[in-house]
Amino acid sequence: MRPYGKRVILKVDLVMVEQPDGTKREEPSSEAKVMMSNTKDIKKGDTVFFNYFGAISIESKKTKKSIVLVVDEEDIFAIAK
């Protein structure tokens, strides 16, 4: 799998979040590892902060602990160094 255009493939860990009513729910973390990139500024292995709502989930790559997302370059807010 390879991203097309100025897109990035991310691996996002799922974290358990407690809701106000006391129930727990899995939600994607706000940071992710870059699996593959078609941009010059973002490299494989970088940790990035991204807009989850601008992402497309790849269901065939979902596991119990993580999901794989495709995001546009402009949906990445920061690179953790």
C-alpha cells in the first residue's frame, strides 16, 4: 500500500477513555506513527499530531490495539521531534 498524492498513512493506537457516565470506550489517540509518506517534510517513523476527522480509516488493517488511517498533508498539525 502506498499513499497517492500528498497523503500520509498513519498507525494510530487506540486508548480507553472513560465517559462522564462511567462507561469506557476505545478512541484513537491524538498522535500517530507515520507508516508511509508521499511528502518531503514528513518521513516514515515520525510521530505526528493530526486531525482525526479529516482521516480515512483502512478497515482491513484495523487490529485490537490500533487503526491505520490515510490523511492529507494539511491535516497534520505538528511533527514531534
